[in-house]
Amino acid sequence: MNQIAVFSGGAHPGLASEICAELGVPLLPTQVKRFSNDCIEVQLQANCREQDVFLVQTLSTPVQDHLTELLLMLDAARGASAARITAVIPHYAYARSDKKDAPRISIGGRLVADLLKTAGADRVLTMTLHSPQVHGFFSVPVDHLHALGELTRHFQRHDLSNSVVVSPDLGNAKTAAAFARALGRPVAAGAKERISDTQVRISAIIGDVRDRDVIVLDDEIASGGSILELLKHLRSSGARSVRIACTHGIFAGSAVARLAAEPDVIEIVCTNTLPNALAQPHEKLTILSVAPALAEAMRRINNGKSVSALFADGTYPQREAAE
């Protein structure tokens, strides 16, 4: 690779360490101070001059603190004469704020994208944005990955002969259909209406789930309210068993325990874009690593190679031999 410098914020240093192990480079130190007036100071404690700098910071709780930390890291790298700065944001939390659906509110996804550029980001690497249009909020290049390859390889280890993929809502149906094609299974979807941040109403299941083993696919799970509502309809429609899969396991409160307590849920699968699932271990919970995918994308960005080629067959390529 060309000269590369990888730093991590305080949100998920474990993932950053995994990425660096995949890349075969050290994770460089970052110092974060909080002053008595509650302001944050960030120092990148390694040389950035004329380096290809990657700043790894997922937007996990507390999101505002971790966002501010990332903005300061970007500004520090720019001030240190980095050749190029890529913000690696596995979970872009503000992607949910993607439209003006009430008077006098901010479209936070677009505002935060502007802040990242202003702070010094030359490009952004992220995964499974909540809404595809959020990609267009950025005025710098964005490499948008997904975790369907990791999820597909995991579920292919099971007997899927009687399975059907179910999206909790029609908005995620396109992704669920791609996942179902990769598994060679049919797809169904819930007709969902959101009432509040934590409350939804599902009026029907579109598709056949009777006597089927269901794989529910969502982009993220926060409180788990949508999934619990969906489970009621799956039971009434005659589903046999349920496996739950998502990319971003936010799992607010005791969401993992709530979902795992449902008798027909036999597995909950998420990736490690967030550290939250690690704090709620459960025998039904499986956490898949996206470090290889992020590392391969970073390697390709550094070498000026295509990132979109990663999706050619739904899986990520093996590491290329050093030339």
C-alpha cells in the first residue's frame, strides 16, 4: 500500500484494531481530553504529513460526543497536512434524519454531512445507510458498503430449504429481495406505519410465511419494537420459527434480551459496526465482523482501485497478494 495512517476515535477502538490487523498496519494513538468546562480536545499522536489518513469512528452512544470527537479528529488531520482524509463511519447514525416530515425541523443527515466536509473529510466510507438518498447528502465521495455478503455466508450454513426472507417494511424490501436472491429463497414484507420513534403498527404481511422458517432482515434494530410487532403478525400468519438479522445492532436498553425472550426467535444476528451488542451477550446472539470488508475497501481507496467491484458477486474478494 501507499503511505497510510489509521487512527481511531473512542467509539469503537476494537473494530479499528481488527481493521488494522486485516491491513497489516499499526493503529496509531489518539489522545482525547475533556476539560473542566466539558469541552473536548483531540490530538493525533503520530505523523500525518502527506499521509493517506483514515479516521475510524462509528456514531454510537453517546452519538453527539462521538460526532464532535470525529470532527475534531478531521480538523486535526487537516491541520497536520494530511494528503487525504477519509472518515470511516461504519454506522452513520444521522442517516435516519433524511427528510423534512414535520414543520421547522432540521434534516440532520444532510447537516452532519456538511459538517464532516467542513471539518476536513475528503471522502467518507460507511456501511448500510438507513436510506439510499442519504448518499446524496454528501458533497465529497462516499463509498457505501453493505453487509449482505457477511450475512449471506452466515445463513448459508443453515438448512434454508423451508426458509423465507421477510422485510419489516416496504422501504427495506429491495435490500431484503437482494438478500433473498443471494440465498435462493422467496421474500415477503410487512406493511408498516411508524407512529413514533419507538412505536409502529404493522397491518399485514405481504407474502406467504405459513409453516416457513423466517429470516427477518432489517438495516438496524434499536429498541426492537418493530421486530416485536412483526413477530405478532408472523405468528398469526403461521410462521414456524424466526431468525433476526441486521447490520447495525443498536439494541437500546435491553433490546437483545427482549427479542431473545420470544420463544419462536432462535437466533439474532448483527455485525460489529457498533460496540453495543458486545455489552449484551446472549446465547441467541451472533456478532459478525465487518472488519475484513472495511479493510478491503480502505486498501482499494488507498491504491486507487474500484470499491464497487466488491459487490460484483455479492461477496468480498480475498486479500490480493502483495506485488
